[in-house]
Amino acid sequence: MDVEAVDDAEVDWRTAEAVCTGKELAALRSDTHPRRAFLRQWVRKESLVKVGAGTLDEPARLDIPVYGQEPPRWHGWRLLDWGGARAVGCVAAREEMRLRLLG
């Protein structure tokens, strides 16, 4: 799980370029709130890192579906995310765990 505070700061585009794919960057640049959109992608990536599905050495390798495409999934992981006025967050859960709970 990862949670980030949302503030009025501008997007650090150098950081965004280092951690996002080209498709993600295009979506961020076209979003009406690029900072919030970037943080939404970041918490998704960070939640995958925390469960061992990726590393911070290669965050752009985690090509997460862009914000707005719900429900986001990545290689067998379901990303349960949320956003409010002051924070965004995400939890990564194995897809088969969800299926077992429902079945």
C-alpha cells in the first residue's frame, strides 16, 4: 500500500520522465490536474514495489494502465486505488486471491 499527500506543487517532469512510460507521460501531460495524475500513477507503482512485483530501480518497467482506465490491473495484480482532496493511495492485491475470496 502507498499513500501520497496531494498539494499544489507543479509536476517535476524530470522525475516523471524517469519513472513513467511514454504512454503514461502523454496521459499526465493531457490531464487537467497533472500533479494528481502523476501521484496516482506513482502510488500504483509504489504499491507494486512494496509487494515485491517490481523495484524502484526500474519504475518505468511497471507500465500501469493510465489513470481513468478502471479497474487497473498489472500482470495478475489488481490495483485498488482511491483519491481525495488531500491524498491518493493504492493497494496491490493478487487477482487470484480476490477470486478465491469470491468463490
